Amino acid sequence: MYNSSCYNPSSFILLGIPGLEHFHLWIGIPFCVIYLVAIVGNCILLYLIAVERSLHEPMFFFLSMLASKDLILSTATVPKLLSNLWLGSQEITFSGCLTQMFFLHFSFAVDSAVLLAMAFDRYVAICLPLRYNTVLTPQVIIKLMVSIVVRSFSIVLPDVFLLKRLPFCRTRIIPHTYCEHIGVAQLSSADISVNIWYGFSVPLMTVTSDVILIAVSYVFILRAVFQLSSLGARQKALSTCGSHVCVILMFYTPAFFSILAHRFGHGVPWNVLILFANFYVAIPPALNPVVYGVKTKQIQEKFILLITWKRPQ
């Protein structure tokens, strides 16, 4: 019989990066810089999209959703990582662990869905340019954004209840820097087959379907682009997809690499996997606004106006 404290543990211990304790101070410095870049970059991006009427287009609404997700993901993981590395604050309450886990997985689900919505936006813009304003109306955009949040929330919320039903009587030490579903479930002394089944299959099927639909969208986009007679028109059409493709690669490539590394990389040191996992949650939120700022001319122009304090005539 499990007592009540097993089902309601007061806290867990996050070990940080085992084996690299002597380097925790130095490891925290790049993560702090990356976090500041992510916060400043995404806040500027959200501000520009909010105040500049010329950026009130479907693509930029989806981009603002991506920036909001990046702020949530960074804030849910990096501050606790820094307090662990610099202050030795390894304890996290059970409710805090569940909250961190929820926002971590929720952010990933939102990211995948937003990338799919942005692929649909590019498909309509390039393949159906004359119908763009009639297909992607403000009402459609709002419905898409609400459906992204509802789908992501519905997928991730069961993880919380699947963990709350488990007893944790053996150990409460998590050899990581943040809480994630399967990592916490493995500490339980009960059967976690339901957690494993749901934690891998449902999100994986969702993300896989997103990847397939994104790939299909780009097949139609490329077919439409290469049917254009003008080389300049082809380059202009492809350039509008450049930033989106970069963000897709930054999100999905490390994700699938991490899955393969955990599945087949048994010879990879555990601290290397933990470092990679932390860079995966820290770097994309910092790079996303940079990529869109460099590759999107409208954002470049508005950012220059912002930093030079000049307003358009």
C-alpha cells in the first residue's frame, strides 16, 4: 500500500548536469545570454507586430503566436536552470514540476501547429494569390489560432493527470535540469505503461501529421513556383518562404535528433544529452526572431525605425 505522501510528494530534486558540477558556473553564462536574447528579441517582435498596422497580416499574426510560445518556453525552463547552476537551487515543488512540464510540452505542441498554419499561409499566398484575402479572413485566422491552443492544451493536459495518479516512493531525484513527462514518470514505483504509451504515441502522431501536411504544402508550393516563367518571380516567391523553412529546420531537426539519440545513442554520455536538451529549449526561441528579422524586409524596416526613433511620414 502506498501512503498519501507517495501520491502527493512535496518536491523533487533536479540534479542539473551530473558530472559537470565544477563547470556549472561557466555553463550558465551562455544560457543566460541566450535567454536575454530570446526575451528581448521576441518582445521587440511582438511590439512591432502590435503597433505597426502594416504588419497586421495573417503571417505576422502566426509569427506573434510563435514569439509568445518562445517566451513561455524560455521562461519555463531557463530561469530554473540558471538558479540550479548558479545558486544550487535544485529543489522544485511537485506542483512546480507539473507546471513546468505542462508548459514545456504545451510549447512544443503549439510550435508544431503554428508551423503548420504558417505553411498553409504560404501555400495560399503562392498557389492561390488572388484568393488570399478571401481565404485567410480575420475570422479564419482567429479560428486557426484558437484551434491551435485548444489542440495543444487537450494533448498535453492528460500528462498532468497521468503523473498525479502515480506514487513516488522510491526516489524523487531527477537527473536533469527540468521536468518532462516520461523522465518524471520513470521515478514512480508503479506501472507507467499508460504514461509511456500516451507520452510517446499521441504527441508523436500529432507532430508526424503536422510534418506530413507541411511537406505536402511545400510540394504544392514548389510546383507552383517552378511553373512561373520569370526567374525573378520565382526568387521572390521562394524568398517569402525562406524564414519559415529555417524555423522549421531549427525546430524539427534537433527534435528528431534528440529522439534518435535517446533511442539509439546508448554510448553518448548522459551529461551530453542533457546539455543538448537544454540547448534545444533555449536556442530556437532566441534564433526565431533573429531569423525573421534578417529574412523579412517588413520587420527589418520597422525595427530600423524603432531603434532610430523615426516614424514613417
